[in-house]
Amino acid sequence: PCSRLADDGSKASSAKSPSMHQQSNMAAPISEEIRLGESFPHRDEVFKSSEDHSLCKLCLKQYSRYTCPRCNTAYCSLACYRSEKHAGCSEQFYKEHIIEELKQQRGSHEEKQKVLEMLKRLEDQEEEDGEDGEEQTLEDRLKGLDLDKDTEAVWEQLTDEERAEFQSVVEKGMLGEMLDMWTPWWRLSQEQASLIEEVGSQQDDTGTERTNTVTEGTDTTSPPPLMSKIPKLSSLLKGQPSEFIKYNIVNILYCYAYVVRLHNGDHFNMSREAAQEVLQLCPVLTGNSAYSSVGEALHDAMARSNRDPSMANTLAFQSLVVKDVSCILIGPSQEHSLQYVQAALSDLHRLFSLARKKVNKEPSSRDQSDDSTRTPELRQKFFLCKKKCEFLLAWSEEYGAQLTPLAMDCSQEYAALRRELSLHEKTKSELEKDWGCSRPARREEKPLIQELS
């Protein structure tokens, strides 16, 4: 009976629909149809609107079944009602409900006092939890610490995760990738190299002499200025200079390029440390050492750097510095082949001058065990190195033509180091392939002496 009744109803509706449709078409004018068509919303807007109203406003996954009486937010379940998105409304509702319930109840003075004490304890506990939950940033933890001197204190302020991450970065050799590599000025083009100019005394409008001074904040990407008023060699030396001076300059240029690259071109910000590193690698500046060949001058500096584990003593870095020495000796052009050599010696002269000024500001300390770090002795060494640079600049003015041919010997040393490095990398890759990892597996340690039963 129900199915027949439904069929009769559908037939009745279908029978009435044509007359109603015809009646509506006859009653509505054409212009009204156009107006309604233009004002009718787009199909996508209709579906979008219906979906927004039907979905839960809190999870946006289920259809909404309820509406919050306080904020009129449509939600689907009790979990959404108690979620963080709705916490501001639901918690306030519970709070008001409890307060209203407490107002209606009448209790003794002792009961009210107990409730107040309980609420006070809960409030204090929440404040303590909030203070403990606030994590200090790395900047806050390292505030007031000297990153260069307070290394142990800095390490203690790091968390276990930060220490593990730092160790991982060091082991993988990724520290260098975090820095912007400095471009050496001796690898600039000929046009850029022409920027090297003498820093001399200038006359201002009043006629008084004014000397250009260079501070530690000088741009290290531009070529260093030449020292003003290079003295005559005859005023410093009587007789003929030694024939081994040119090889000594090769050793000095290697040590200079090594330290400048080690500091990534920022050697003047740590002038004392950089000057001491040059002295550690280069005995020529403070002693009477002499070299008889380019190879001897280069390999002696390499051997000295290998003795100090704190320096970059890899074969790849050393070969790169040898190539730097060759570039400095060649110069920007054939006509100005000495510009780079004199620029490097002038830069060393300025480095020792700044380092000596820093030492002068420090208090004298004669109770130190190491003579090389005592203030008076160190000040004297920097002064002698400064004078040695002036002597070498004076020598280059008259005998500098002997330096350019040595660039070919440096290039040969560089090629030999690259071949050695290539052989080393090949052997390393073969061993790692056999091991299946970067290091061989540890063998089980067996006792050297075993008691026989």
C-alpha cells in the first residue's frame, strides 16, 4: 500500500507540474528571467557555501551536528568541543558554571577557606610549571660570554642535542661550508689589481701633513695598499745582499698566504694571533735562516704547519697555498710583476704593526713559562719582523726581477702535490670500498698472554 501511495503521489505531482510550469512562464516577463539569471550565484559558490556550513568548524573533517550556545560554532563531537581551538569558549563556560553553582551553595567559613587555599596552591603550581617550561634560547644562554676565551663555559651552556649536532658537523667537515669563502686579492683580474696604490702622505688645505692610516676594519676583499716611502737598500745594507734572499721571500709568502687563508681573509681582527702564527711557520723573519731552493723553502713551512694540529695541515690546503705563492710571484701583469709581492710584504708590515700595538696595551707578564708569549719579548719580535719587511721591500725595489722566474718552480711543486693528493684519494677510495665504510671495523682484542690449562 505504501508503494502504491508513493507511486500515486509521484504521478500526481508529475501531472500537475506542466500546468504550473506553463503558468510561471506566462506570468514572468522575459526581462525578469534575464535579471534572475544574472543575479543567480555561481555553481561553485553554492557548493562552497553549503560545505562550509555543513562541516565542523573545528576539525573540518566531519559534518557538524551541534552548535555551541555561546559562540555559535558548529561542531561534530565532544572531542572537538573540548579541543584547543574551542578551549577559550569551553573553559570559560565551565568556569562560569562552577562559579554560579558555588554561589548557590552555602557552606561554612572553614569550607570556604579550604577551597581558597586549594585554589591558591593550584595557581602557584601552574606558575611554577610555566616558569620551568620556558626554555631559554641559545642567545640568552650565551649572553655575556666571550666566545673566543670562555670556550668551556660556552660548551657547558649547550644542550646534549646541540653538542651532538656540533660534533656531527665537525666530524663531517661541514664547518667550512657554513662560511662565505674569502676570495684572495692576488687572484683578481688585471683591471682590479690596478687598484693597488701607494698610501703616501697627503697635504690638506691647511698645509699640514696628514698620513693615511689603515684600521682593522679595512675591506679584505680589495688589494692591500703598499707601504709608503720604501727606504733605499743602500741605507739599510752596506755591500751586496745574499743570493738566498729570494728563496726566503718565497717562504715568507707561503706563510703569509697560509695564515690569511686560515683566517678567511679576516686576519686583522685577530692581529696578534695571526702574527704569532706567521712567526711559528716562518723562522726567516726572526732568525738568520736561509733556503737554497724553492722546494726547500716551501716544504719547510709545510713541515712546521704539520707539527701543529690546530692548523689546517691537509695536503689539499697546502697545495692551494703553493698555488697562491705562484700567483703572487707572477703578479697582475708582466709590466707590474712586483705589485703582488710588495702588496703582500706591505700587508705583513701592517699586521705586525697592529699586533705590536695590541701587545703594548697589555700588561707586562714576566712570570709566564713560555718566552715566546711574554709581552716584552713578543713586542720586540714584532718590531724586528716589521723592520725585516721594510728591508725586503727595499730589496725588491732593486732585485725584484729575480722573483718572477721562481713562479715556475712553485707551479712544479704544485703539480707534484696535486699528483700526490690524487694518489692519496685513489688509495683512500679503494680502501673504503674494501671496508664497506670510511673506517675499518675494529678487530676483537685478544690477550697477548694467555694461561694454558
